[in-house]
Amino acid sequence: MNKKWLVPFAVATIASTLVACQEKEKEEDVVAKATEHREDHEQHHNHSHGEQTDKDKQISKGYFEDSDITDRPLTNWQGEWQSVYSYLLDGTLDGVLEHKAAHGDKTAEEYKEYYKVGYQTDVTQIEIAENTMIFYRNGEVVTGTYVYDGYEILTYDKGNRGVRYIFKQTDENSQAPTYVQFSDHIISDQASTHFHIYFGDDRAELLEELDNWPTFYPKSLTGEEIAEEMEAH
């Protein structure tokens, strides 16, 4: 064999092997990330819906005993959250409305009008930590420090009930809402997966609000993933 070809051939072989290994590593990395994303989503989905006991299901529908209720810290809602209002307006949730129409007493368009009132809000994002809440509203950001202010039990016309968990703002110089009330179909100390929120300066007046309940899901979810969660809920 002509020795002058040995080095180029060896280099070419090594280069070819390196390229093949790099391509394989990229492929494995893509597969791993896709698998991780799927597993995270499935875990979230199962935690939200698949692991509910019969009692949990009854509680989520609003049927429970007073003795089932416990206090909850603000950390139950800790995380970064996004409003679903824009997804309703841009059609991302149309499939959810059609699903509801197939099992409910309204048309999909009637449900859309109903949720336009329910979901309406100018707060697009909320960040919640141990004792603080950050509101993103009309291009502005306001932060408030909150303490637990108890809970209230509401009884609805259908006979089922709900629990509002209430937090009061303690910083007089903050422009954040004085009161924030959470309702998420959970009545004990556990992490929320989505929630309805009521905020304003009058505690009693907020408890009377039953038509407008801005709804928030984790910021990490896409609109399509939120729609899937809603259909399973």
C-alpha cells in the first residue's frame, strides 16, 4: 500500500467516526429532552386528574364537610402563572368549548361568551413566592407582601360549595391589591395546579363576586397543553 495515503485515510476515518458519534449524541439528546418533557407533562397531568380518589372528586365538585377544610399557606400557589384569557380569545380553547357543549346545556359559542366574562382580566401573569405576589398588569409590574387572612365558605345555588383562601397585603406603599382570594377546588394544604383568583380592596365585596374569576395555569404550559388539561378536568 502507498504509505502517503495512510495518514489521510486515518484522519478521514477518525473524522467520519467523530461526526457519526456527534450526530448520534445529538439524536439521543433530542430524544432525551422529548422524553423528559413528555414525562413532566404526564406527571403534571396525572397529579391533576389521574390520582384523584372518589372523595377528591366530590370535593373538587364542591361537596365536602367543614371538617375537611384546612388552612393553606401562600406557598400552595407558589410559582409563575399565566392567564388563560388570551387563549380563549384567540381560539386556542375552542376545542374545550366544543367538548363542553357536547356534554353541557350551552352551545360552544354560548360557552365562549360565558367564559369571556369569567376569564376577563388585564393581569397577564402572576409570580408567587413565600409571602409575595408580583402582578403583571397593563405593562406595569406591582409587588405586594401578603399574610394569610383565613378562608370563607361559599354556598352556591346548585347546593355545592366553594372555599376562598384569603391573603391581605401588608405594605402600605404598594400598589398591589389589598386582598387576594384563591379558589382552586382544593380545600387542604397541597399545591395548586391551576386557580381562579379574585383581587381588590374590599374583602367582603370580593366574596360577592361570582361572575368574574380570572383563571391561571402554570406559565410553563403552552396554550394547547392548557386546553388538554381543561378537557381532562
